[in-house]
Amino acid sequence: MLRFRSNNEQHQPLVKALDLLKAYADSDVHDYPANEKVPLDGVVPAAWRSLVVRPTKRGTARINRISYELCVMRELREKLRCKEIWVEGADRYRNPDEDVPRDFAQQREIYYADLNQSLDSETFITGEKEALAAALSMLNAGMPRNPKVKIGERNGKGWIALSPLEALAEPVTLSQLKAEVKERWGWTSLLDILKETDLRVNFTDMFKSATAHENLPRPVLQKRLLYCLYAFGTNTGLSRVATGDAAAGYRDLLYVRRRFINKESLRAAIQAVANAVLRVRHPEWWGSETTACASDAKKFAAWDQNLLTEWHVRYRGPGIMVYWHVEKKALCIYSQVKRCSSSEVAAMIEGVLRHCTDMTIAKNYVDTHGQSEVAFGFTHLLGFQLMPRLNGIHRQRLYLPDGENADLYPHLQQVLSRGIRWELISQQYDEMIKYATALRLGTADAEAILRRFTRTDVQHPTYQALIELGKVRKTIFLCRYLHDEAVRREIHAGLNVIENWNSANGFIFFGKGGELATNKRDDQELAVLSLHLLQICMVYINTLMLQEVLTEPAWGTLMNEEDRRGLTPLFYSHVNPYGEFKLDMAQRLSLS
């Protein structure tokens, strides 16, 4: 039923193989006829040849149809993922030429201006060369006075030895501050936090009926919406939440969930609360500007009878991956539900470009899995800095602006590599801007584009140019990272914020042992978005509570530099997510 195409001559044998499968779809033969032309090169891997092609006693070879079809389907899957093979009439697997803006030639100057990049490739390359040379010179000049970084004799891991960061002084007032919050407001129900946020922000107004008319009075609908969001966000389920209020039964909540709650409404509600948090913050305590965020993945256990759940060796057990973007003061600005094997680099770029707040992101902190050389190239073109914490820092290499000027950096000789191939960047400059524009506008999915540029068997010229640009930007980052301890500490602090966010997930998402007990992808996404909403509601209310306490002079004067550095609205020592527990000794169960 599907018609497959390829724009690459190299993959035409696979297209012909698919035509062969169609021709024999209704046949019951086990081997293809001897006179049939069966494409093998580019279709059957060398390791499979003995299973597919079998010699006969007569000295001829026969091709086993079933094994051949398995090879074709296996190869088709790989080529579809990187769009070397595409499907006529498809959306996700459409012609890759449609991913980039079709009017790029006519609107070239506008697209370059939107990315704040030079129209002339030589001007762009000159700026990159100067930045790379300056970064290498800075690191080389500072090495004699940098006792915490050693570049020299090879140790057990690599050429670079980096001393760990020293622990900063513990904030002494924050524990007293949290105790004061609990003393003033007592045990605060998580459901009351959700309710209070809605009464101040009115995020339930974002939930509209799927039909033209709404028969429920808004106060009744508001209450039932809050019950539903709490049920999904804590993973307790509608039936258990419905037992607490006779006026909102299970069928009432199920009706509201089906008619009013969807992904678009939840994202709009999250955006309203996130922007409200940014508005109510006092610059005195939280800073005047927020331009940095950290991103990382968290694995959630999930039922495995669906296409999204995967078993992954890194995370153990079946589940899905939720990728979070959290700014430096513990406000989550974007969340995505992904497969465990999906690209964290693509999720990182998608979150920065599609986040749900009014803030502008200039820096993004990631761990090792959230970076690559292609990612460094794309993020530079898109206008924000990628700042990873690299586990393999000991074996990193630095690239030269010119392969002949290595003698200019005597203290870096052991880690210097070849010169950058600037001619590749110059030749593919327009194409790189096209793909960066496609990412910015959302005409193509970030994961689909990244898959095209992460397949080792696809030597795409634009991929090679992005690798070279990525080497430039990664070398510049490494020079700053090794030269300045403050940069290392900044990245470490940013990633600690998202680790704290992930720890709060388990506190709120406690129902059913934290396992997503559904096989429907839409329900899984609704649960994660509801968890996101509950958590930023807690951040919103905690921000107001902390500021109310800190406005008093007695508390404001107690806050020193370490306390201000460690101040966060993401704490839950005063929050009760489970509801109320009442014991009546006079009331008995009606048993015979």
C-alpha cells in the first residue's frame, strides 16, 4: 500500500528490492527463481549473506525469500529513520527536501537575519577562526597558573587531569527558613496548592470543551478539573480520587477528562503558571534575569505492551524517557515524552526552541548524553551556548584553526589534533543555515533531522560540515571549561538543579509505585504533563511563601551569600501529597 522513494542513488537497490517484495507478495515460493534479478549489494549485509544466498549442488546460488525479506525490512527501518528512504504522502516520513523551507532562496536574507548569522560564508569563517585562536591562546597562556588542570603525561584515562571541585560552604539559614514556612502554614495539601494556584492564575480557563457548547457551570467544572489533574499528576487514578467527594463521582471525572483535558490545554496551563512564577519573583532574592536552563532525562517505568515503551540497558526495566528543561531557579519550562533510545540531543534542541515561557535561553547545561559535535554546531547556529559536563574530559582533543600553527601552543601539545577543514564549512554554509532554520521554524522534527546527521554509514556533506563546525565550538568550550573554574562550577550547579527536580518527581508521582499503568501514549503524555503542572504549582506557591517570610527584616538580614546561592522554591518538607487520614474508633465496618 505504501510507495517508497529515495533521493540518493546509493539506496536505489533497496527501492528495487521493495518492488520485488511487492511482486511476490501473493506467491508461496520459498526461493526466488534463478532468472529473477535480486538486488543484494546495499540490501543484504555481509553477515547475512550465508543465510540469504545458499549454494546448490549444481554450483548455482539460490536466494531464500524469507531471509531476504527480513534483510529488506531491517534495512528499510534504518533508512526510514534517517529519511534516506521516504514515503509518498506521509508526514513524519515525508520527502526530506520538504523539511527545509521551500522559499529559502527568496527569503534568504530574512532567514539569515533571524539566526543572526552573516550572509557571507567567509565572514562567518573568519569570525570562527579568530574565536578558536583566541580560546586556544587563552588556555595556553593560563596553563602555568592553573594548578587544577594538568595536560601532559598520559595517565590511566587520558592526557588531561582535572581536579574535582571543592565543596562550597553549607547554607545555614535555609533549613531554618523551611522550618518557618512549615510553622506558619503547617502541613499543606498538594491538592490545596493546586487549587490556590488556579485561584490566582486561573489556568483552568485554558481547558475548553471539545464540542461547541459547555453545559457544566464553570465552578463545578473547575473543581472537577482540579480533581482530574491531581489524579493524573500523582498517578493515583480517577477512581481513587473520586472517593473523597460525593459531588464528583468517577463518571463525572471521566466525562471531564474526555471532554476537556488534552495535551494542548495542559501545555497552555503550564505556560500560564510558568510565566506567573517569573512575574511574581522578587529580583532581590531570585536575580533580575533568567537566561540559562539545564536539561536531562528521567526514566519512568511503564507498561510494555505498546510502541513507546522500551527496555533500555542504561535505565534497566521497561519504561519511557521524560526529558525536562529546568531553569536555574527550579522552574521547569518544558517536558517531553520520548522513547528510551531516542536522541537526547534532539530533545535538548526541541525544548530550547519550543519552551513554554517568555524567557530567552542563552545557555543550556547538559550531561554527556545531551551533547555531540553535531549538537555544538546546531546550537551555535541557533544562537545559544551548549555547556555540557563531560564524563570523558580526560580524553578530549583540541582542534587547531590551522594545522601548521601548533607551535603557538606549547602547553597544549599532547591534546592538539588536526586543523579544521574550513572548506567544508564554506561549501555547505547555506545548507547548514537551511537545516537550522527548519529546526527554528519547526518545519521538521529535531529528531528526524538529527537522525540524518548521526548515521555513520551516511556521509552526507552537510553532516561533515556540521561536524567541523561542532569541533570548532566544542574546542572553544573546552578551552573555557579548562581555563575557568567558575564555568565548571556554573555547569555543575545548573545540573544539580535538575537532579533536585527529578527527586521531586518521585515525591509527587507516588501512585502505583510510580509506574505508568497504561498502554495509551496519549494517557502517558497527559500523566507527565499533569505531573509537570503539579510540580510548577508547588514552585509557584513556595515562591510566594518564601518571599512573604523574607520580606521581614529579621529574616532578610540572616541570609548570607551561601544562603542566597542555595535558595530554591523546589522543596516539599511541608507538603502532604496523600490527603487527610482520619480514624474514628466508634465507626465499624458492616460485617456480619
